[in-house]
Amino acid sequence: MDIAHLIQTVAIYALPVLFAITVHEAAHGYAARRLGDNTAYMLGRVTLNPIKHIDPVGTLLMPLLLYFATSGAFLFGYAKPVPVRFGNLRNPKRDMIWVALAGPAANFAQAFLWGALFFILRGSGVTEPFFLKMAQGGTLVNLVMFTFNLFPLPPLDGGRILVGLLPYRQAEMVSRIEPYGFFIVMALVISGVVSSLWLQPLMALSYGLLDILLTPISLIFG
């Protein structure tokens, strides 16, 4: 393991990852509060303070262990989920969709901002690789979070969106998967199913959409 390369990689991705998970979780709490549930707000989770959202195992230990175990080929982690009492929402079945969407939407917005920063830095004559790689890393990290969290299986955001969209009987059946959902998702990730059938196609679409949205900025600063 190249320690120097590891330190450089951590330095480049640390800030984008902290922003990605912090804004993602805070967005869930903010949306829930706007739609009637103050649980996350009362617990101090509607905040941009990353300490409130970091899970020692899921955010720090697991990614580092996986990085060393797979020589950087596979990374996975998670933050502390924002508590939402869906029964407190004004229209629980409909509003849970908006609460779930808030996190991935926040990641896509951050991907756009990091992409815009890349073109602005390059157009301003900045040639320092560290800052350019950080902007590119921020785009990548947020698009991965955006697409991965939309996977339609509870407890991921996509699973909650699916539950909100399905008729009550089918929604109840899907909800029963949630206690085992994390292990199912991990198995699908390790087997490569999520990557080949979900992440890669959606990442390609997301990058295509982002390129279109960033075209004006790239023309101005390119």
C-alpha cells in the first residue's frame, strides 16, 4: 500500500465527502421539518456541522478498512440516518417521497457546484492539480451518492420513494424488506449487480445531464 498515495487521496476527497454526507442528511431533516415533522430539527440534525452526521463506524472505520482490504478498488460508507417520524408529516405517503428525494437532490446540486468550480478554476488560470482534482472528486462523490441512494430498496432513499409511489398493499410488502435491506444491498454491491445494472447506467445519464447544465459555465470560463 502506497501511504503517500493514500494520504493524497484522503486529502483530495475529505472535504467533498464531508460536504456530501452533511448536506445530504441535513436536506432530509430540512424537508421533513417543512412538511410537518420537527424530529430531526429538535435533535440538532438540520445543521451543516458534519460532527452531527458522522457515524464512527460507517463514515470513518468502514471506508478505511475497505480501502486497505481492496487496495482502493471498493469503497462503501454511510452517515447516521436522520430520524423522521413519517406519521407526523402532513401527508405521510406523499411527503415521504419529498423527504427521501431531498438527500439525493442535494447531492446532485453539489455535483453541479463542484463541476462549476472546476471550470471556474481552470478558466481563471489555476493549474494546481490538488484543487482541480478536488473539484472533480467532489463531482464524482456526489453523483455516486445521488445514483446509489436512488436504488429502489429500503432503507435507501430510492426504496422510500418506491414505498411512497406504490399502492398501500404493495407499499407494505416492500416496507417489510427494510430490516434486511442493508444486508441485501451490500450483497448486491459486492456481487457487482448494483454497479453493472444501476450505478453505471445512471452515472452515465447523470454525467450527461450535468454536462448539459454546465455548458454555459464551460463556455464562459473555458
